[in-house]
Amino acid sequence: MRVLLVEDNQNLGKGIHAGLNQAGYAVDWVKDGETAQSVLNSEKYDIAVIDIGLPGKSGLDVLEDLRNKGDSLPVLILTARDTVNDRVMGLDSGADDYMTKPFDLDELNARIRALLRRCVGRSAPIIRHGNVEMDPAAHTIKKDGEIVELSNRAYAILQTLLENAGRVMSRSRLEQSLYSWKDDIESNAVEVHIHFIRKKLGNDLIRTIRGVGYIID
């Protein structure tokens, strides 16, 4: 899953970036509103975490621009502004959730997972497909009740496919779930990870649509 982090505080942004990376997300971090708006117009993300008090263009302006163009990207506002009026304004501007600083990183991760569930229409915290069970909170995969070890990137591909079961995911879409800007994209990474997933969970879990992409039926 790919996250856009918009935070101008160097130390805080560094900590959030490291924490989300450790949780298995591919994270792009920008530090001002203008850059955030430009990136949101050109890149594909699963969720954005946006501060309000940014240099140049405020986080609320970035959010309003996003909603005005009809983009339903899940957005979590993360800010030191903690009055009721601030929270109401943030939510009414189109935010899906609102957290105030200081905050706990575990709670931030939990809120991100909840928003990702909601945006795909899933209410249960566990993703089940046949004899495969994924727990995003624990970052585990089970087959027939037994833990299966996957790399972070193989896990990210599998989660994207499970969250979009019944829909074909292109190779480029799966790459977007794996890599942030600073990562080197390997030419056959998606194929290698899918081969590994099939080896661990069965060849019939993921179907290849030749020339189009991959699907979990």
C-alpha cells in the first residue's frame, strides 16, 4: 500500500516515515502544500496523511482541491490544531479522519487500516479468501490456519489483490503499491513476488490475465 505523507516538521516527518515504512507501507514524504498538490495530480496513492499548517498552501486547501476535482482518496488530517471548530472544519472540508498531535504511532496505523478497509467496502479487520486469511493489523498470512511467511513486498501485492478481488490489477498498479520514489524498481519484481506467493499459497490463488494483469477471482 502506498501512502503520501505531507508534513513540514523534519523530526516528526522522519519518525512517521520510518514508522509507516516499518509497518510495510511504501511512503512518499513531501513538506509543503504546493508539492503535495502537484504529486496528488500525478501519482496514485492508497491514502494521504496531511498536516494542516504547511508552508505556502495549507493542508485544508490541498484537501479541498482534491475533493473539488472528484478525487475520493482517503485522507487523514494530522495536526496540532485541536479545537472542536478545527476538527469540524477539517472533516467538513473532506477529510475522512482527523488526529491531533501529539499522537501514538500505533493509533495512526490503526486509523490508516480502518480507512483503507472503509474505502474498499470491507468492515471486518480480517481478510478471508478460501483457506487464506490475512490480518493487516498483525501483518500475518495464514493458510489453513498455519502462518505463512511472506516478504513485505509480496505481502503488499497480495493485500492489493485481495482488497480488489474480482478486479484485474495491472502490473503498473501493483508496482505502485510496492515502491516509493526512493526505491529502485526492478523490472520483473511483480512477477517474482507473485511466483513466490503462488509457491506459498497455491498456484490457483492468483490468475494471470495475459497482457492485462493479475486477478484473485
